[in-house]
Amino acid sequence: MKAAVLLFPGINRENDVARALAQSGVKPTIVWHAEHDLPQGTDLVVVPGGFSYGDYLRCGAIAGRANIMDAVRAHAARGGLVLGICNGFQILCESGLLPGVLMRNRDLKFICKEQHLRVERHDTAYTNAYGHHQIIKVCIAHGEGNYVADSATIQTLEGEGRVAFRYCDAAGHVGGKGNPNGSMNDIAGIYSEKLNVLGMMPHPENLIDSLIGGIDGRGMFDSLGAFGKRAA
Amino acid sequence: MHRNEPEITPALVAEHGLKPDEYERILALIGRTPSITELGIFSAMWNEHCSYKSSRLHLRSLPTKAPWVIQGPGENAGVIDIGDGDACIFKMESHNHPSFIEPYQGAATGVGGILRDVFTMGARPVACLNLLRFGSPDHPKTRHLLEGVVAGIGGYGNSFGVPTVGGSVNFDTRYDGNILVNAMAVGIAKANEIFYAKATGVGRPIVYLGSKTGRDGIHGATMASAEFDDKSDEKRPTVQVGDPFSEKLLLEATLEIMAKGCVIAIQDMGAAGLTSSAVEMGAKGDLGIELDLDKVPCREEGMTAYEMMLSESQERMLMVLDPAKEEEAEAIFRKWGLDFAVIGKTTDTLRFVIKHQGEVKADLPIKELGDQAPLYDRPHVETPKQPVIDADKVNAPLPHDQALLKLVASPDQCSKRWVWEQYDHLILGNTVQQPGGDAAVIRLGDGPKGLALCTDVTQRYCEADPFEGGKQAVAEAWRNLTATGALPRALTDNLNFGNPERPEIMGQFVHCVRGIGEAARALDFPIVSGNVSLYNETQGRGILPTPSIGGVGVVADVTKTVGIGFRSIGETILLIGETKGWLGQSIYLRDVCGHAEGAPPPVDLAAERRNGDAVRALIGKGLVAACHDLSDGGLALGLAEMTMPYGIGATIADPAEGVSLTGWLFGEDQGRYLLACQTPDLEDVEANLRAAGVPFAVIGRTEGNMLALPGAAPISVRAMARAHEAWLPDYVAKAEA
């Protein structure tokens, strides 16, 4: 499986995610934002975390309108995989690939900490290595991760099984104190209609090593690697 | 020659922070009255912050060399060899005055400045740390300053994309009017690919890179060299605004043109901006510099030569480029959307010449601007010695369990999670030991090599006995690195003191520096970079003398490092080092008994080294499950901090005869560690310690979920942890309520 990792000015977790992809047998190539085309044979587009354009306008607003995003929208329309993490999630929302918006965290502060998630479904390209409702420990690092959408959108997401991950506590309890940023319905990540586009605030790419906090994030990249092999 | 420029009057000279005799020196040097631009340049180069005129004499005594030191003080940052062809580049710098005036931007630009110092030398930053000192929690400004500084440090570092992995936060009423914000950055480069400020070759292009120049920060360095008064808030316009996004672009573009071989010399524009960076590059290379200010990218119209030379706009660099690679370098900068302008050239005249709108605005001897800066041997008096406190005569006002509960939930000893959770400490995926321990450990690349990093100083010791306090600051940093299993290699210092024109303050400075030097020599822990911040006073009241130490250690294999938390039930706990029960200047005396007094604990450097070397060897052999250095709060607080991370209790035996129980529990004797080992390894551990001649005692074992100390009611670890975690968030919430 081949991944194109997009690089906008101010993105800063591109190497973290490239490392996680490579570890799971997915070949990453860094692609500059001013390009008009994705590299030939791209299976997966990754929009990494960071502060594209400094987040000086609305987070992701400028990057969402970059040249390369036309190619990404076309790729998604063909059913290609697109993964946005953190600032990448914000960029996907701004580019129209995912609904909703990421507002400032409930307590108005940047939060970096380890965070538990519940895997809502394990039958997608991103989660097939996880178990049913598995509780995983990854980390968060964001100031604007509070997922908000109108009630019709939330209803659609819930009704169509498009919530990918929910914030929870270590025991797997959803609702209440496990939610770090005030996101509606404890939503940490969502899928597009066809489940090929995933946007999420937490960083699975930083928990891929037992020495550095644990390996619960690796399941997502292993899922992608396995999905690629099956597709090939 | 200069139309419409102000006349140089004694009042104008004084406004530039220059003393009458310093102005006489300028007249003698150039043989005429300076222009306003020249006066500005002199004031920028000769203020305390840039010239180190009060401190230089004493700093020379510090040990700065070792076989592994590649570059000591004098460049943008220090450089050490860490093996395998790699170098570690690091420095700490203060942004105290601007942070007090405008906490968010002051702290943010402090982080930006120190990051620039590190990547200017060709290093990719891999970690940031800080050391923060705030006023009393009860002071009306403290919450606002704390929140602003922490948000500013996070705001800059998080966006730039470097993990902030460690630090130190204390509160004391002596910082009420003058907080300390010391930021440290650490980077990695190939040992044979380090870039320096020294310009070479005549007629080569001098290139301006980065953000545009504005009117912000003019006279920032002069402000940082003066005492505060009640009108300091009016100085807000001299604080610059940070732009981490531009800095990130500057980092990537700079490293890219370095890799392409375009750069001959490079200097970041920090304090005193264009003036200091250009003079530095020329003077170091024995070359003149000629600048044409018409070519400087400006943010606003109509800026004068004076303003451009003194602007401290952020995220700017100056470089001497290989003329053959100018086009290639420019294309890289344009790709990143940054300004790139050839604004001058190197000359063989040894003059610093500034041209603007067809006029020569300054023409000064470049070497003398730096070399002939005033040098003062300021009068200094020694701090009177304090009496040694007899631990047997200290009455415990609280039962020991309650005293410990009070300490774990006190402003200085409580968990600083509220602070470091606002810093991205996990980016890069290499943070092996997270904030909250003795030192942070980061892996380099895919390992197994790594670095241990910490910042330390015990300012109350420094005030009571500057010499012992200086020693202790170095020893504690060395000990904190050692406690993870790292080999301490070098340090950076940030010497924060009051007004050096007062002999008692100068005495604190001189003796702290002597103590730092003595400890650094004894522990093979040289000083490779640093910064001096004087005049930390408000309305005549100085801060506690605070010589911050930033320590760097090398870890051969990060998988073998240990943290402070007890990991499992049934481990044996050992106390390493000698415990006499030294209560003078202890946290116990200050925060439980309510009187800060006495002589601080002396540091026996030979014992320090012996004990530390033995502990490090044990960790390297895989015989240690957890390790914690003992410092503030002594044995009792050290044990508490080891139980809390994983909620594992401990039962501790009675001390040996002849030591007061209060002193044994809360004394702050130096050179000590707590170790936990798997009980089957105990024999091996003891044999190693005996062979090394290290005093030690087996004091207990891990069990249950209570901490049971001798002569004290057992304490629930969970309740203790709750109190430990609660103080800071509760304190901040009170402000918002």
C-alpha cells in the first residue's frame, strides 16, 4: 500500500505518521501542498497533524483550499482512502470531505495527554486489526478538538454508524470525565459516508512503541497495511 | 551629515542606558560625537544583556572544556559530541522582563529565541525545557502571569513542533514583581556539520532571511538591563510578538540551505537584532560589514536607520552566503514563503558601515564595538553565613503524616501536570521519560541512544549561602540526570540575579559562580553555554539569586533508563548516601514550621560523584526498578513521589539510632538517592554498593496502597495523589470563578 503524506507549511507531525505507516508496511511519500496531483498509485492520503498556516485563521481553513486538495477530493470520490489526524481532521472538515467543525476545547486550553478511546466499529480499512468496542490508549495534543455539528448531522453520523472513535476513560466508560474537550457525543473521529475518509483528533501515530507509552495506536496502521494486502 | 536628527544630549545618552563614563569611552573610541544611529548601536552592544560587562570577569573562571566539548560559550549555543558522529547543541536563555510585562508573548518569544539559537547552528531541535519562578500564589498578579507564561510557552513550542519535556516551577514572594522565565532548547546535528557565526571572505553577500522588520522590540535588550519600577507596564511596546509559524518555516528553510552547502556563516537576530548579529559575524571573522538598509524587508513605511538597527522583530536571521549558491538558496526561501534579501557585504576595512537613503548613518570600528565594551569589577561582599540548625531542636508542629500531606499539596511540591499538559510533550514519538520525573529522557531517532534533560536550582539555598547554593544547583542537575541512568555530560546556565551595582547582590553572583565552577569541575560537567540576567529587581527589591542549571546527559540505551515510580509490590527500597538529617533551609522548616532559616546543606562533591557513579552503574546493569534523587522535602517527600505514579504503597522501617526522626524524614542532605530493586537482586545490589564504598541502608519494601513511615500514621497513596494533583488546578480555577 502506498501513502501520500501531505505537507502544508506549519504541519509538524508528518514524520511521526510516516514512521508509523512504514512500521506497518505502508510506504509513505511526503507530498508538498502546491502540487496539483497525487503520486501515481496512491492508495491512501494522509493529512497529518500540526498548525497549517499557523492556525492563524480558522484551523485548517487555508490548507483546506490548497491546490492538492482538489486531487484529494477526486481521490476520495473514487473511493480512495483519506486519513486526517488532528489538524488533518480540521483540514478535512474545512475542505468539505467531512461534516462538522472542531471548536476550541471546552476549557479553552491546549491539552496534551494520553487518552483512551473506544473503537466503535472494527470492520473498516482503518480498524480491522482491533476488536469489537476495544478500548485503546493513544494521545491527544490539540487546542481545538471539540467536535460540533448540527443535530441533523449528528443524527446521520450516529444512524449510519459513522462515528469511528469515542473518548472514554481507562475502564472504557463513555460519557462524562473521559471526554477531554467537550466534543458532542464524545466523538473523537468520524467516517465519510462510504467509510473511506476518516478524520480523528487523537494521535495513534505517537503510540506505536512499547517504550513510548504503548502500542495501541499501531493497530490502525496495521489495519491499513492488512487492508492494502487484501486489496492487492 | 545627518539632517533632521536629534542632537546628542546628556539626557539622550542617559535614556539609552549609557553612563556618563561609558559615553566618554565612546567619544574616545571614535574621536567625534556619535550620530543617533551610532548611539543606538553602542547602547545595544554595551548594555548588560549583550556585553556581560558586570559578569564577564567572573564567568571566565568557569570550566568550559572537556574532550567531548565541541563548542563552549561564545557562540549561539554550546555543542557536545555524543558519539556516533552526532552532536548535541543546547542553550538556556531568560525572557524575564518581557514576560512580566506581557506574559504570553514574552514567554513565547523566549522559546522562539532559544530555538533559533539552536537551529542557527545547524541542529534540528528535539526538545525544549524551561524553568519558571513566579511570585507568591497570593499575589494578585501571579495567576495571570502563570496562565499567560504557560500558554505562551505552549503556544510557541506546540506550533513549532518540538516536545516540551521538562521544567521546574516554583513560587516565592521575592518574584512578585519580577518573574523568571528561562527557556532551554536542545537540538541534534552531525558533529562535522555545525554552523558558526564567523564570517569569512571579503565581498561576500550578507543575506537577510525570515520575517520582515517592524518597530517592535526596539530597545528590548536595554529594557532587560534595567530595574523595574511602577511604570514598567508602559514598556509593553518593547515586547515583541512571536510567530511560531514563521519560525517553523525558517527552521525548515535554514536546514535545507545548510544541507545544500549554501551557508558560510549564520547568526540569528535576537537581542539587539540586526546590530548585534552583523557585528558578531564581522568581528568574529576579522572582517568589516557594510549594510544597505534600503534593502531590508520592512513591515512598515518610513522606518529610520535607527529603528531598523534596533528592532527586535522575531524570526529573522543573517547569513553570509556562498555567492555561487545565492540563487539556489533564494529559491528554497521563496518556496517556504520567506523573505530573502541581500542587504550588504563583507569588507576588509574592519568598519561597521550603515547606509540608508544615500547617507552613511553609522561608521564604527567593528572589533571595538564588542571588544572595547566596558568591563566592570564591581565591588562585592560575601553573604553572612547562617547558623547550622540542630535537627534535634526542631519541634514538629504537625504529626509527620500530616506534614507530608501538607507538603505534597503545597505550591512548590504539588504536581505540575496542569502546566505540562498544556505543552505538547509527545510529538516526535520519542519521549521515553515524560515530565514529572527527575529528568526527561528522549530517544534519538530509532534509538537506542538518547538524552536525559533537566533544569534545576534551589534558590533558597543560593540566598542563604551563594557558594554552597551554586554547587548544589549543579550537583542536583547532575543527580537528576544520573537517577534516570544517564551519564551527565555538560550544562547550560542562566544566571538570574538582582542589581549588580549593589555589593551584596554582586556578592551573591560572584559566589554562586564560584560554587557552580567548583561543582562543574568536580563532576566533569562543563558549562558550554549560558546567559546572564541581572537587574531582576522591582523598586529596589531583588529576586532570590537564581542560577538556573540546564543539564544534558547521554544515555547509551534508552530501554535501560528508569523512572521514579514504584512498579510492583515486593520491591526492596534502599536509601543511598549519608543521612544526617539536615534541616537548615529545608522545605520542611519553611513550609511546615513556617521559618526559612539556617545554613543550607553542604555538598560533598566527592561523595556526590561516588554515589552517583554507583547508582548509574546499577541502573546500567538492569538491577534497578525505580530511582529518585532526594532533594526538596527529603526522604519522606521522595518516597511519596515514588508511590504516587502507579499507586503502590511502601512500608518503611525505623531509622538508625542517633538521627532525629524529623531530620531523617525531611532533612535535605545532599548526594542521596532512593532505589527500588527486585528483592532477588538485593544481594547483587548491596555487593556493588559496598565495592564502590557507598553508604546505604535497606529501609523498606513496596506493599499495599499505603505509605507507612516510622512514627507516622499510614497515608493512603490515593488520597495523597489526589491532594498532590489538586492544588494547581484548584488554584487556577479560583481565579476563573
